[in-house]
Amino acid sequence: MTTANPLTPRQERVLSGMRPTGALHLGHYHGALKNWVRLQDQHECYYFVADWHALTTHYESREVIEKNVFEMVIDWLAAGLDPEKCTMFLQSRLPEHAELFTLLAMGTPIGWLERVPTYKDQQEKLKDKDLSTYGFLGYPLLQAADILIYRAKWVPVGEDQASHVELTREAARRFNHLYGREPDFDDRVAANLAALGKDSAKRLEKSRKAFQETGDQKAFEGAMGFLATAPALQPRDRERLEGWFRGTGKAVLVEPQALLTEASKLPGLDGAKMSKSYGNAIAIREDAASITQKVKRMPTDPARVKRTDPGDPDKCPVWQFHQVYSDAATKAWVQQGCRSAGIGCLDCKQPVIDGILREQQPMLARAEPYIAQPKVVRDIVDAGTDRARSTARETMREVRDAMGLNY
């Protein structure tokens, strides 16, 4: 087993995080982790443990957070995240997140935070907690800082979290509007244009005039294509000239895009949303005997009182598991057998048990070395945090410079 090596940078960066709530379940796997594992082979992925975010709603329960942090990272590794393919790190070890959050807060209207849909929704759902705190009001802006500090292009979220990405885009847009124009912007643009050569600079200025005066999209696309491939320009020079062409300044913070992911199709054992607090979950690292027992006890169609009673799979929670774990032939067997009373409920549940174990048992096996050697898990988090820190510090140098704080 090895700790993480430096990753090969890929063109588009993905960032996502999870609050450490303890051991994860299969709903987390199908709702997020399965997608994270796929993305690590396609992009430069940063995945972080959002332990500060856990404090926004559980600030009185600090004693469980450390244990939950490393339990969750083991679950990530068990699910298939590879420290040699992605960067896994701890939010609270990077004070740069808090610094960017503070600086963004200086210019973010309170109304933007109050209108985030989850703000009032969570207050309604968690009435047993006092959430009239600045931390809870501001957590979407802390999320924005988490994303913006890594200049992430994509943020994988479900539809219910898309509003948070939009707030992040607004925060970046406002920051760039307020601070994106460098003090010597005109001189730097002139130097960049000179580096392109007289003829290229002249054509670019002509296209700029056409775009800004008439909105000529063809001129815009041609100019962006030219800037993207001009060998005389460094990445930050390209970005500066793109801002000059559009009529804005340099984009200090990158506006991310939401990468919408399907909601988890795996419900809880009772058909409701899978959740530890509901007692209807299967943990990623649960043993086979416990999983078998839980599935065998799952409720079924209430109409099937006796073995000979026909049932309706659409009214049975077990059928929802078949939708995730069974192939077409098995689903057809369930539909025919249940409706005709040709199979019993225990018969119907066995392919689900087999499917869950087929997916889950390799996770259990992958977790074992990390459970036996907890220091390896901490080393992985440390290496990822060091790598993330390098990126975060680079962004913060530019943010401080843009705000005039580099004195």
C-alpha cells in the first residue's frame, strides 16, 4: 500500500465534499461516492472532509467529529477512491478556506444567503437545534470559498444543491467585478498584445471592437480560439486578454458549473430515504450476516398476507432494490412471480441479498487494511491536505493582491 504521489494535472478540476457524520451507508455510495469514483478517472478531483460544515449544525457535539472524519475517509477508500488518482483532504487544516470566506463576506449581501432554499428548510427540519447563528447563515458562503479557492470547473451536486453552486458563481462574479482589474491592467494588456505580434494584435483589437459594439459572436469565438492556442501567452496572460476582450478585468476567481448527478435510486429498507437516524440503512462496511438478516426482514406488499396471495411489486420496497441490483431477466421473474404468487417474498429477496453483497463485500475487503493500519489513512489525508494547501495558497496570493492586501 502506498501513500499518494503527485497527480498529473488534468484540464478540468472537480471539487466536492462531505460532512463527517460517521460511517457511510449504501445510499451515500449510490448518491455520491459511485460518481466520485468515476470522475477521478476523468478529471483532476479534489474531495474534502467538510468538518467545519459539520459544526454549523453540530457545534455542541464536537467530541464525535474526529472519529467520524477518519471513519468517513475509510469508507471513501472502501468505495474505490484512490489517493493516487484524487486529492483527499481535511477542510479545517486549511485556514485559507476561512480567510477567503471572510474576504468574500465583506462584499456579499445578506439577502443572498437568506434566500438559499436550504436555509429555512433546515431550520424547519432541525427545530431541536438553535440554528440562529452566523455560522449557519454563512455556511453557503463557506461552501463557495471551498470551491473557489481551488478554481474548480465542476461541482457534482444533486438538484437540491444546485442553488449553492449558483450562489458560488454570484460570489465569484461580484468579487471579480469589485477587484478583478489589476492596478497596471492596461500596461499588462499592452505587453501581452505586443508579445502576440503587430498583425495578430491588430486583428484581435478589430474583433474586440466588433464584439463590444455589435455583439459579433463569430468575432468572439474566433478570438477565444486564437487566445487559447497562442504560444506566446501564459495561462494568466490568456485570462487577462480574455477579460480585456469582453470588457471586464482579470477573472481572479473562476465561476464553477454544477455537474448535476442523479438522485440516489436506492431507498432505505422501509422504502423511505436511507438514513442512519431512520434505522433503515445498510452501512458500506456492514458484515454479510447483518445485511442478509436486514433484507430478509424488509417489509413487502401488505396485500401478500399469505404465501398464496398475489402481490404488486410497485407497492413493495424490495422491488426498488431490484431496480438497482437486478438484471432484466431477474426483474421479469419478480414481476411475473409476485403477481401470480408463483414465488414467495423470501425467494424474491434472495437476488437482492446476492446483489448487495456482490457490490458491498469488495468494499469491506478494501477497508480492512486501513482499519488495521489507521496511520496509513492519516498519511493519505496529510498528503492530500499538503497538495490542496499548495493550490489554496496560490489562489489566496492572487486574491490578496487583487484586494490590495499584499503589503
